[in-house]
Amino acid sequence: MREALAEAERAAAIGEVPIGAVVVRGGEGGEIIGRGHNRRETDSDPLAHAELLAIREAARRMGGWRLTECALYCTLEPCPMCAGALVNSRVERLVYGAADPKAGWCGTLGNLVQDPRLNHRLEVTAGVLAEESAALLRGFFAALRRSSLR
């Protein structure tokens, strides 16, 4: 999770919303095979969410789209698009920091990743380093508000 936080800090450093994600193969202490941080503004791409970028890199490194022995760690609860990508890529476990009351679909507004109607479900661990994750977001948006008031 610390690596996901480092990715979130990279996003903030380029003026992006500080959300970071990593894909780990082989469980706790495994190898990081995918990294991502928000790049929507930088890339002018509405799909450039941290989770999707990390999943894409992991699939490339694995040589296939099935990430069955992998976990995704991210600083913010995934949105519906990213939750769908987790299901479709067959990630086994999701670990996230802060809950997202406006867009989170891994337990807050809904629970796409554990919906029994789908052909794949993930194990979910929420709230890991939640305060650190939330503090990054609060600080980013506070600075943004301050700069827009000038």
C-alpha cells in the first residue's frame, strides 16, 4: 500500500488528483508488476485512472489479460469503471485506502466486485492506510481551492 501512496504522490506532483495503484503478483510481499497514478489531465484521457494504468501494465508484463494470481492496491476505492476492469481482468484481491462516498463501487455506493451475478468476484480489504490516503486528497483539493480564490 505504501507503493500505491508513492504513486499518488507522483500524481499530485504533476497536478493530478493524487490517486495511486499497484498490481502485485504472488500475494503479500510479492512482485509489483504494474504501477499507475491518475493521468487524466496529463493525457487528456478520461480512462487514465490509476487502476486502469496499473492493470494495463500488469497484463502487458504477464503476457495476458488474466491477472488471476494478483492483487491491486489503490489509495481510493475504485469507481464503477475501475471495478469492472478488476472483475474483467480476474484480479483476485483488492486492497484500498479511503472510501469514496461519491463514486466508490467496491462497497460504498454499490459492490460491483462482489456481485454474485457476475462470473468473477474479488476478496476486498478496505481502509488500509485510509487516513494517509484521505489526507493526500484533502490536501490536494484544499490547495486547489486556495489557488482558485486568488
